[in-house]
Amino acid sequence: MIIGVPKEIKNNEFRVALTPSNAERLVNNGNRVLIQSQAGEGSGFEDDEYSRGGAEILNSADEVWAQSDMIMKVKEPLKEEYRQFRKGLILFTYLHLSAVPELAQALVDSEVTAISYETVEKNGKLPLLTPMSEVAGRMSVQIGAHHLEKKSGGSGVLLGGVPGVSSGTVTILGGGVVGENAARMAIGMRAKVNIIELSTERMRELINMFGNNVQTLMSTPANIARAVAESDLVIGGVLIPGRKAPKLVTEEMIKSMKKGSVIVDIAIDQGGNFETLNEATTHDEPTVVKHGVLHYGVANIPGAVPKTSTIALTNDTMLYALKLANLGVEEAMKKDAGLAAGMNVYKGKVTNRPIAMDLGYEYTELADLFNQPVEV
């Protein structure tokens, strides 16, 4: 198979879909790897590192897209990349289609084989979403702390406080991977930490992890409203695989917050958890102010630490890329039901039920398009 890696074009996105060592693994398995020149530069990987491992360096994104059987990316294609779509092209990347209906339509119309990192499953978990959720969760607290500084427009609160001065309060929506990692950082800063969670079993796990350093609250509108009003920093980390994120914090709740407080919406690439933030911000202009509250909604938070993020992501995506390259799409899907869950669009049909529900498409069983069942 010919695998292509174009340079990411999203605002301040410095990650790359393959490291040189992973490109070499694909080459050693009998595949060709095409890398756009300088695609890895933002993550600290030079063209000659890829070349030494057998990858071919091409000058333009157009060449990479045109010559490849499978394109590997990090972030979803932007509108200027839709012209590269063609029937049968395999696209393996984050997609977040429920929040980007025009991308879903472009993939359906062009009959691209679209496999999304964030819906691949393994043992009931999302293995290709986990590493970036870990990064984003940890970064969310340092981002929030920075924007609480007065020079950044915040209230001037130090999350950890000092002797004689109360610590700031951090409320985290969701106790999953994002929430757990955000809590670790907030506790390390000596903030007061609330975690709002729907699962009592998960709350017990969090208490076992963090003891009295966190307060867990059942996810109800009343509890969310009370915690948000008391918080200096609120972090949104609630995702439903494949679906649009639930709007848990209403505009009225935002109005109740202290002026100069901060929200960080990690779920913004799936539509976000806050009623007052419906569009992503960028690393160039990361915040907007509404009702006196700073709203941070950058959709590619891990792109700010690309060295760490690229290695963490590709450690996991590589295993699936090898399977797709060595077996081909249909055989790989039949042998791995978790990878099959990553298929969002195939042969012009939407094969992910939550996406079909959110966007109004007819749902098609992937196995029906193979004419034989997917092995479990």
C-alpha cells in the first residue's frame, strides 16, 4: 500500500501523523510511505530522518494526496482539502463528523473510505482518543491558570493560593480520561477540585485515586449550576463517542460566574459542553469573553505540545495503520471489530450509527457493504 502524510494545515497544528521510526516500520512491511516536505518539522522531525528510514519526500500536498492509497493525518481535513477526496481513497485521521456536517457530506459524495481515530474501540474504550485526551486534560489546567492571570484578562486568582489566601476552585465536567488527568494537574497546583460525573462507579474510582483531594458530584443541573457559580476555572471534558457533546453548562450558569473566571472546553471539537461557546477558537486567538467570562475553545489543544503529542498518538495509531496496510481495508475490518467501529463512511454510506443519527443520514451496517459479517 502507498501511505501518504501531508503537512497539517489547521491553525497552529504542529503534529504529524507518522514519526520517522513508524514510517520506517511501514516501509519494512513492504509499503511505500510518502511524506510532504517539512510535514514533521513542527514536531522536531526533519525530512532526512524520514528518508533514512525509506520514506519518500514529496514537495507538495497535492502530490501526496494524488499518489497515495491511504492518507494519514492528525486533524480533520479542512474545506480546502476536500478537493483532494476521491472514490476509494482511505482517510485515517480524527474526523469528529457530528460537529462538521459539511465534511461528512463531502466524504459521502466522494465515496472516501473514512476511518476515524476517535471511534476506534478496544475493550470498551477508545484507544486512539485516549492519548490526546490525556494531553488535553493535563494542559487544560495550565491553560486555565494562565488565563486567570490579570494580564490575560482573568480575575487574577492563583489556583494554588498561598498561606493566608484561599486556593482557587476548579470544576471538571466528566470523570473520564480528560477529567482524571485534569484533576491530577489541578491537585498538583493545590486547587480545590470538583469532579462532576454521571457514573457512581467511576466516582468511587476517582475517590480511590485522589482521596479527599477531590469532591465528586452527581451530574445534575442543580449540582452543575452550584459548582460553576463557585468556580474560578471550569473544564468541559464530556464526550459521547461519535455524537455531539452534551451542552451541560447553560448561559444562565455562565452569567452566575465571577468576572474574569475561565472555561476551557476540551469537547469543542464535538460541539462543546458550554451553551455560550458553539465555535472553536484558535491558538492565535484562543479566547472570547462572554458575560465577563473567558471562554477558551481551541479544538487542537495537543497541537501546542507537538513533540509529546505526536509520539503519544502515533504509538497507538501505528498498530492500526499496519493492519490496514498489510491486510487491506475489508480484511482488516473483518478481523478487528474495534477497528471496524472506526469506519465512519464507506462506499458513500454512513456506517456509524451515532453520526447517522446526529446528521440525519440513513445508517448502513458495515458488514452489509462487505457482503459478509465482521468477525467479533
